[in-house]
Amino acid sequence: MQVLKSPVLLRTAFDQYELTHIIGEGGAGRVYCGSDSSNRQVAIKVLHNQSSDKIRRFKNELFFCLRNRHDGILTVRDYGLAEDSKISGPFYVMDRYAENLRTHIDKGLSSERAFQIILKILDGVEAAHLLQVTHRDLKPENFLVHSDGAIVVADFGIARFTSDDCHELLKTPENARLANFQYAAPEQRLKGNFVEMSADIYALGLIINELFTGSTPIGTDYTLIGQRHEEYAFLDEVVSQMIRQEPSNRPQSISAVKSLIEKYAAEQVSRQRLDEINRTVIPEGDITDPLAFDPPKITGVSFTENNALQITLNQPVSQEWVYALHNMQSFRSVMGVPPTSFRFRNNVGTVSIRPEDAQRVVDQFKAWLPNVTTILHSNLQREHEIAAIKRKEQLERQRRNEERLAQINRDLKF
């Protein structure tokens, strides 16, 4: 960390920041640390190389991290344009992290701590992938560690974004090599190659091995995790698959890597998914269907000439919601009209009844709505639990089958 000769003051529309130290520097920018007007410690990344390509990449990184809502990805708090004589260029503000993963590795980690770190960094990278962002420069220095143990993936300066998630569409020049060479996948070492998410998986494989052994795999004769920590020897096969030379032979997603780990680990590995409604990454078991929390409301009723009562709701209902309504076994029918009599199309429910029963059916249907919400929430939770049990059982069967085949092959004589 380099102390500035004199503090530098930067202002944004909402705050001001006093910079006192330089804590990092790369080819395009520099990271400073200091404090905001409330004396909270912050870090500020300033783009010094202001070529058109670097500015567009910085813009993509800034806005991706600005709207981030995942705990495993760096969040931008503020941004602006520095016009000081000592520091100039666009910048963004982030929390100040105590260390990065490199300093943790250099100090040495217990096997238990190393394994917990693996689970956290997998979650962060998976969240980016679910949002269709490939980092392309994963290395221990780009995982920041908070004093409370939280870990975030940072520095999306050379990441590849989809058109939906970026503000500037970019094409990597054919002669460009962007990634750190030590952690670059084989396809990144050749000019002009298209780099997919499997390159991030390759880098993660190197980092996983390094967390346990302190060294990065090179070639085939590298230090194995099992040689240092026998209880985590199962990770050697995981790493071996992650760092295969051919991208198509590696696990094709972080979820696939987690399945390999979960096959052997006693601890349940967290699962994540993309909430399509809010475009955020959430734990797989989280229930996001609004109908599982708030009952729909009746906005209109009408009785048609063919003795059909139509009830209009304020929102369309899902098949899962209709299933919950039809399976309210503890609720009696109203005037011979059970919940299963209702048919739905979008937000309109229809049931055939006598005219004189219409008001009582409407009243009873209204009373059913909160109960349907409760049942739907319970059904969705149970579906997740059953799916998790089935996945675990499948992984256990795979593990036993692998062990059986390995034993057969060990016993063969020639």
C-alpha cells in the first residue's frame, strides 16, 4: 500500500471522498482507498487508460456491479468523474475489503476454511454466469475478503457481457490476450479464440487446488489436494475435470461442479437459480411466485346466459395455483360447487351454477383465496425438498457405482 503525498478529494452528486492510499494498480486503472463524508472506509477504482475500448469496458463493469444484488459479487456504491490535477478519469466507489484471497493463501488455510471458501467463490461466479456474464480473469487477487469472512468476486474489467446485461457491445480484438496468463485457460492463450464460461471453470479449478496446496497446477505432475489433506482427496477428481485442456470436456456449469462436490461431500452444497421475474440470482429453494405470498383479489363478477359465473381476478393465476385450489380437501363445496368445479383462463375463473347460488359462491370463493395462498406456498416448498432429496439420492447412486467399478478394476489381474 502506497501513501499519497497529500490526500485527494473526489466529489459525486451524492457524496465526497478523501483518498489517502494506493492499494492496487493494473493496466487500465488504479485502486485507491480512503473514506467518505461519514468517515466510512471505501475503495475507489479510477480508470486512467481512457481509450475508447477501456472506457466501454469500464462502463459495462460499473453498471453491472451497480445493479448487483448478490452477496457474492462486488457492489458499486457510487460513481463519478475525477477531474483533479493528480487524479482524473471515471471512477466508482465500493466497500473497502480487508484482504483478498491471495493474502489468505499466502498465510495458509485450514482445510475446513479452504472448503468453505470454495463454496463461497463458486456461488459468486455462478451468480455472474446465471446473469450471462463470463469473468475471464479469475485469480485469487480478484476475490475480495471482508473482515467478517464474506467473499465477493471483483474486477469485471475484461468480462464478456450479453447484450441484455451490458451498455456497450464489445468485440475483443483478434490480437488481444486479456486474462492473467497464470490462470488463463488454454483457449485464452491463443489469440482470437472465443472464450466461454468454461474458461472461468478452468481458473476456478486452479484456485481450488491452490487453496489446499498453496501451489497452482502446472502440467500433470502437480501437488494433489489428497497429498496434503486426505479428507478432501475427493476434490482431486473435481479439479482434474475442471482443468481439462479441451473446454467441452470440463463441467459445463458451476452447477455441474457443485454436483461433483456434492457427490462426495457430507455437507450440502448450496444451489442457486435465476429469478426470471426480478433478474436476480437467488437460492434454489427460495419461493418467488407472488401468488404464494399474496392472494389475488376479485376485481369483477358476472353471470352469463349459459348459467356460468365468471370471476375476474387482478392477475393471471398459474397452474400451480389452480392445483392448490382444486386440492383444498378440507373445504366443503358451496351449494354443491366444490373448488374443483372452477376452470381458469388467465385471470378469469368460470363455474356453472344456478343463478340463485351466485352470490354465495362468490362469497365462498373470496374466503378460499387466502387458504389457496397458504397451500401453494407449502406445495412449492415441498416440491423443492423432494427435488433436493432426489438429486442427493441420484448423486449417491452415482458415487456407489463409481466405487463398485473402481473396486472391480482393482481386483482384475493380468
